[in-house]
Amino acid sequence: MTEMGTARTGTVTTKVPARLDRLPWSRWHWTIVIGLGTVWILDGLEVTVVGNVAGRLAEEGSGLAISDAQVTGLAAALYVAGACLGALFFGRLTDRYGRKKLFLVTLAVYLAATALTALSTSAWWFFLFRFLTGFGIGGEYAAINSAIDELIPSKYRGRVDLIINGSFWLGAMAGALLSVLALNTDIFPKDIGWRLTFALGVVLGLVILLVRRNVPESPRWMFIHGREREAEDLVAEVERDVERETGKPLPEPETSITVNQRHSVGFGMIARTVFRSYPRRAVLGLALFIGQAFLYNAITFGFASILITFFDVPTGATGYYFTVIALGNFLGPLLLGPLFDTVGRKPMIAGTYITSGLLLFATAWLFDAGRLDALTMTACWCVVLFFASAGASSAYLTVSEIFPMETRAMAIAFFYAVGTAAGGISGPLLFAELTSSGVVADTVLAFCVGAALMTAAGLVALFLAVKAEGRSLESIATPLSAQTARGAAAPVVGTAGGSGPAART
């Protein structure tokens, strides 16, 4: 059977999913985490650098004729628009041509666009390559999240996905500190420092590209696309390595699945699957992405302007404050992540969303009452985002595990694109005006909008979230290719609990 055969290449019965899910944690899994997860650090670096150097880019002598509002508003919106379109474009290709090919291609797009951003000499050039940088990053979200969830054992999937997505904030911390250095005119001229920050992103991306070449294709994707022999060989090799590492034989896998292999799934079938077969899950995905996008944009796109305008923090010092905020964001998924696998998805998703929303309401009230200074405002943001970061990361986990495998990358892309377009394009345009107006009431309104939508998303999760902890992907959503004999039940795959059409919500 060939890699790119006809639409349906045959029928195969395999235990690959069960074999992957019963693996203990090993060095092989660390390879996946490092090779795939580190790109989030780049994304965090990108977004934070732009936010922190916005003031410098707007100054005379920066080499760009651009305003602060254009950087935090228009350029940020274009970056997010590029990410949304890139997610949709590359998400489709990821489901069709495989996870590995696309997570190499999307990183290459990011690298080229970031390098050209560093060479910007005019506003239109900067805007264009911010859009293309986002285009590559958006593709990464679809390719990487689908690969992670298909390669990580079910009992670790929640915490690993959250921590990897939360690593965005390690890049944010690096970007914040790097901006402090780049904005120091005693070290770098105004028109050089900000360029070097983007150049560093290119260097880090090249290192990640070298590491990523060793990350394998998803065996789950391979056996559905006519490459079951390669999938079996890959998993067998991993099993041998794990047994040598642990010194213990692995238990026999308990379940198998029979699939009708196919080349790709059309947009029509993807849409029918997501919205007709799983309407409640579709509502959940949209709510989670829209809520977290608005809350984050209410804070992160305007944080520097708020500190400078209301608390007289020097432009070059905002990076220190953001480093503290970013640390809170990273600690949230790191410390709360394991609870998504033990306490469960529903209480943790709903709890983190609602808690962060209510805390942001409280922050808005304190700010409106004049009871905060730069340090206490930063402390409030840090606590809010400790919970919000875990919730936002769980949005990616949720949409990557609650839909059938053949639609996984496209589902991630769709919900990311729609939710982020609602909050990530309109958010910067709205919040940049509100937080830079110098009017306390405007900033309070920005906080309240983000808090309200985050809280509402948490309430949706309270009723609609799926109990996916510890379950195989195939039991959460039966693959479209899974064979069901006429008059017989679908093959039992993964853990108990039912996975056929009657169980879909």
C-alpha cells in the first residue's frame, strides 16, 4: 500500500492505538515534547516582543514610520488574522498529508517570515510579514496539537498538552526580558535593537527545526492512510526501546480497531461530523476559544499602555512587569495540568474559566476604585492568568480530542480560527483603543468584556465538557474510518463507555 493511494486503500485491523496508550512515560515521549512543544516558546517570544517594543517602534529613529496604536492594533490583528488563515490552510493539509510533513513546513514558513520582519524598512513591509509569521504559527497549532495527542498515552495526555501549550509563556518571559535589553539605547541603537529580537527568534527556530526532524509521523494517521506496516514497525521499535529502558515487558494491548483506509476526508464530511454528529461539542469548542481569546486580549495587548499611561512606568521597564505576568501564566498549566487527568476535564475546565473571569471582574473593580498601583495591578493580572492560562490551554486539548481522528487537525484549526478571529482580531482593535485612551472607565470596560466572556465559557463547559480523562481518543470519538458490520455494533476501542453514533453529543 502506498502513502498517497486512492481514497480507500483497504481494510485493516490494528492494535496500534491501544499499544500507544499503554506505554509508560519514556525518553521517546520526551523527544516528542521537546521537538513539538518548543515552538510555543517561539510564539510567546513573537507576540511579547511586539507588544513590548511597540513604544520604541513608534519613536523617531526606529527605522519605521509607524505608530504605537498601529503596532498593538493593526499589526497585532494582522498577525492573528494570519494565524487563523494559516490554521485553516495547513489544518486541511495536515489531515490529508500527515502531521510530520506539515509541522516541518509550517516552521519553515515561520522562520522565513520572522527573518523578513527583522528587515522591515516600511510599515507595509512590517504588516505583511507579521501576517505571514502568524500564517506559519497558525499552521503549527493544527499540526502540533494533533500530533501530540495522537502520540502521548491517554493517562498523560491532559497534563502534557496543557504544559506544552503553556510553554508559550516561557517564550513570553524571554521576549519580555529580551525587549528590556533591546530597548536599552546604551547598548543598541534605536533602529537595531528591535531587529535583533526578531533575529533571535529565527536562530531558536532553526535549532527547533533540527530537533524536530527526529519526531516521527503519527502511527494513528499512518494506519488509516494505507501505511499500516510503517505504523506497526514504528510502534514495535518504540516498545522495544521502552522495555529496554524499564527492564520490564509491556502488558498485552487489550483492544483493536478495524478501519477502512482512506486518502482524505472532504470539507463536507468534516462539517457534517463536527456540527451534525457532535453539535454540543461544537458549541463547547467555540465558547472556550472565544472566551479565552477575549480575556487575553483584554490584558496582554494593552498591558504596557496601561502601565505607562496610568502608573508612569518607563517604556523600557514594562518588560520586567510582563515577566512576572508570564511566570504566572506558565505556572498555571504546570501546576494545575495534572488535575485535568485526575480530578477530570469538566470540573477543571469550568473551574479555571469561571475563576479567572471572576478574578478579572475583581481586578476591574479595584482599578476603577483607584486602589491599585503598578505592582498590585501586576499581581492581580498574575493571579488571573494563573487560572486563565490553564483554561486556555485546555481549549486546545479539548477540540483536539473530542472529534474523530480524520478531522482532528481541521477541527483544531476551525475552532482556533473562529474563536481567535472573534477575540483575537476584534480584540486588539477594540482593546488597543480602550487601554490607550487614558480614561480609567475605558480600561475597566475592556477588562469587563474579557471577564464576562471567559465566565460565560466556563458555564458552557460546566454543562457540555466531555469526560475525556484517561480515555483513548478512539473511545471519545469513533474514527470515521472505523468499520461497523451491518447489524453489528462498532468495534470496541479504548476504554469502556461507548463511542458509537448514539454516544455522540
